[in-house]
Amino acid sequence: MSSVNIAAGLWGGSKTVAITGHTRHRHTPSPVVPGFKAPSLPSDLSFGPTALATAIARTATLRNAPVELLSRWRDSALLEVELMIGNGATFSLSSHFGFLADVERTVFAARVGAGITDTAMNSLGYTWRDNADCLSVSLDPRADFIYAGGNASGYGVVLAEAHGSFSPSISNKSIGGRATPKYLRQVKPYIAVNSLHGRVIRGYSVAFGSKPGTSDTFLNLAETQIRVPPAGVADVGGRDSDCSSDTLVVGARNISLEFRLDGRPPRCSMDRLGPRAR
């Protein structure tokens, strides 16, 4: 455990969080749509307060939320993360966090976990598409979010389940013990299922945790294992007919609107529906 003297100043600048655990889980067939190639997982994530607040606002709202709601929610989240997250290059909670009631600590951890999940998905080249409620209102439990773009463009969409926890008992083992079961229970059953935005071709479960009063921070990711064809063997492409160019263009318009919240101009194309969060 790394104890730190966390001053009650406002968070500014960029933080880097290392990915401390990673598991892959088989699915048959693999890949769900022939030709899909999974993006490589980065070793860490870097983000500033505005990027994290924007991710929190995006994941807290529904796809058609008006920009004024997104903007105000981003501003509210920014005030919160600047105050509750300690300053410096590593992730830690400020002393203000200790003054929150238990339920508020849980809510804040969940919001940050969703924001970190969105940041991780952006780093893989995906962009937020919708709340996963659109899969089915009757099936439960299910993952939190649907993403498109990046390597999934033209093949389908991917699911993401988010978890955040700030507790004195948090460890890398306990965070890993949340990422994998949540993948198996809330992501895996929906692989290859059709959604409003296309066929689900892959899924992720992201669990983030930090121990208050220390710099001990853990980030675990569970994902669908994608078979890599043997050398010299071609993997015949099979673009998803549910992911038409018209659908992707509409998605690009919606997502570009939301990405303006981070203060940067949108960059949208058929392969990358929006800029990566930083």
C-alpha cells in the first residue's frame, strides 16, 4: 500500500492509470463476423479532468439527450471530479472524499467507473453509441453501453460493462474478481445478439478501483477472445448487413455532437466516429 498526503486542492493536469489485469474469454464462433480483427489493448490510460467529466456525462445520459443537458451534466461532473480526485500524475482520491456519506461514495465511484470505461473504449478506437438498454428491456442483467466505430466499423457493435469501487479493502485481486464475473454474466450472453445498432460482435467488462488515502489504483479488463487466423490462411470478410453506411453516418452525427463537450472540434469518418478522449 502506498500512502500519500492528499491535499484538498483541485485536480488539474493529466493522470495515467495502468491496466493491472486482463483476461480473455472464448466464444464460438470466433470472430462472430469473419474478417473482424480486435484492437490491441494499451498498457495504460491517460486523461484529464475535462475528458473524464465528459465521459461521465456521456455515459450518464441516453443517446438522444439534448446538448444543453450533456453540457450541464459535464460541467457538474467536472466540478465533482476536480474536488474529489487528488491532484498529481497518479490517481488518488482527495481528502474531500472522506466527507461524503456512504451512498454518495458509491454513486461517485460508479460514475467514475463508467467514465474510465468510456476512456478505455475510446483508447481502443470505439465511440459511445447507446445505452445497452436498447438490447432488451426484459433481459436482465445486461451490460451498460454499446460502442461502434474503430475496428468494429462495418462489422457490428461491441458491448461494455462498467464497474467502479472506492474502498479501503480494494485490491487488484478483488477488482479482477469483479471484471470477470460481470463479463460472464452481463456481456457473454449477448455476444452475437442483434441490437438496434447492429450485431454484437465483441464485449468488454471494465472494473476500476482505488483505495482512499493511498495511490493504490487498479484497472482490470475482461474481453472476448478473438481468434487470429494461422499465418497464410485468409479470414474471409463478412461485413454485417445491419451496419449499413446510413446507420453509421447517423451515428457519427449524434456522437460528434456529444464529443464537442470536451472543447475540441469533432472528427468523424466511417472508420472513426469521433476523436479519442484524452
